[in-house]
Amino acid sequence: MSDQIGEREYLSVQELKVHFGGKSLFGSGSIVHAVDGVSFDIAKGTTFGIVGESGSGKTTTALAIMRLTHITSGAVFLDGTNIGALQGEALRQARCAFQIVFQDPYSSLNPRQRAFDIIRDPLDLMDVGKPEERAEMVHALLEQVGLRPEQGALFPHQFSGGQRQRIGLARALATKPDLIVCDEPVSALDVAIQAQILNLMSRLQKELGLTYLFISHDLGVVQHICDEIAVMYLGQIVERADRMTLFSNPMHPYTKALLASVPSLHADRKNRATRQRLKGDPPSPINLPKGCRFASRCPLAQEQCHQMSPPLRELENGHFVSCHLADA
């Protein structure tokens, strides 16, 4: 986990929107607001986490930044370059600088390829290094993620889940990126292996100066690895703060409910009785409510919450909250 908050922005996401649908898919005029005006910055060498329930838009945000899904509007700047506007060969060349590690370490690997070829493919596609040097580069990448060079001859099914995710990390590192987007990279692994992969990622970050965008629904994982965290609900960021602030002083009712849902051995009966719990389902992303999107599930909601959408405001230094009642 990096301690370099305050360095210059490396990734800047500005009013990102990703909308799906239209006449042919969901009926006349129906649009799914998957991501609806998301903005955040990530300092170089740090880890930024996005958390939220399934359907909150966190994975779609990651895919849009990776240019793996259509961006409806907004801008994505990577080290000053608007990668959201790149097309064709310019986008292909830029991909060296940003790579992704997917959730499922098995389905994201070609079962018919050996580990060596899986890792070598990006080197060949992006023309990284001299052809005669690439075999040695693959061996070095295998060792870098804690695998033996001779294991490159094996197929994905011959590895454990944790080892397969190490192969995914090695593949992502092949083009020497500065940004790695991690979409639930440890959710398919058991707890002991999760810790190993997270520690490996932290070590690689320190050694290589990597910047991570870390997507997860697991608050414990996010607390372990992230420097700054954004909480998403129904396509929007409702709270954003550094790790210590978010966990010690959550201000949005949704964030409080998420934190209260985390099992704890130290929670006494009084805290269990008074903590906020999420009830009901989120509104439809096709038919969004007029006011705050969380109002229908919020135990504190007042009339203004159902009428006006709250802006994302900075209430304390670096602590942003989208709630009418947060400073009441």
C-alpha cells in the first residue's frame, strides 16, 4: 500500500458517463444509466478503490477507463493524454501504459495456451523488446510474480486459482504499464490466497511504481490495499475520501450501511442493534428517481431528498459526500 498521496495526478476521470440501450435493446427510448457523471483523480504510485453493491457501476467504470466499453460522454486523462478520445492505432499504442487484471483467473486465460505463450502474447503484439529477448523477459515476469520459469510450459488448468491470477498479473506487467486496473482480482480466491495476491500486488507497486485502480465489493480487501476510496451507488459516487477517513468517519448513510454489514468479532450487542442496515432494492437504472438515488432506502431521508439530487460536496479536506443531510 503506497503512502504517496499528494503526488501529481496520473489518472483523471472527468464526468464519465456510460449509458446503454435505446430502441432496439430495451424498448422505445429506454436507457440504462450504468455510469452517470463519475469524476476522480488518482495520484501516481497510489491505489484508488471503488466499492459498492452489484449493479452500482464500478466494473463498468473500470471497463470504460480501459476503453473496453463505449464512453457516452466525459473524459479520461492518463498522464495528460485523453485516452477516451483515442481511436485506432493511437489507442492500440497507448494500451502499453494501462492494463487490466480480471476477476476470474481461469476464464480470463486461454485454456489452449501454455502460461509462457499467454505472457508472451502482449510482448509480440505490442513489439516490446527484441524478439530474441522475449523468452527471457517471460521467464523474468514469471519469477517476478512468484512462479518458476519452468512452469511456463503448463496450461492454465494445471495451476491453482492463486497461481492463475499470478499469470494474469504477469501478463498485465508484460508491456511495462504504469496503470493497472484490477476488477475484483481476488474475489474468486479463498482468504489465505487473497492475502498472498494482495501482498504481491503491494510489493510490485513499491518495486515498479505502479498505479492501481482497484474495483471490489469487499470492504476488508479495500481497507487493506487502497489509499483513497470512492463509494458508488447506482452509477454515481456518493462518498470519496482517504482510507483512514472513510472507515473512521463515514458520512453518507449508504457508506455507513455498507460498513455496518461487514462481520466483526468485536461488535457488541448495542452496536449491532443500532447500526444501519440496507433494506429494499436499488431503483431501476432505466427509471431513475427525481431526487437522491438512495432516498428510497435511506432511513434518514426527508422531503428534500426525494425532490433534489444532492451534489458531491467537499465537507472536509479531501472528504466528498453526496448527501443533503451529511453536515446537518
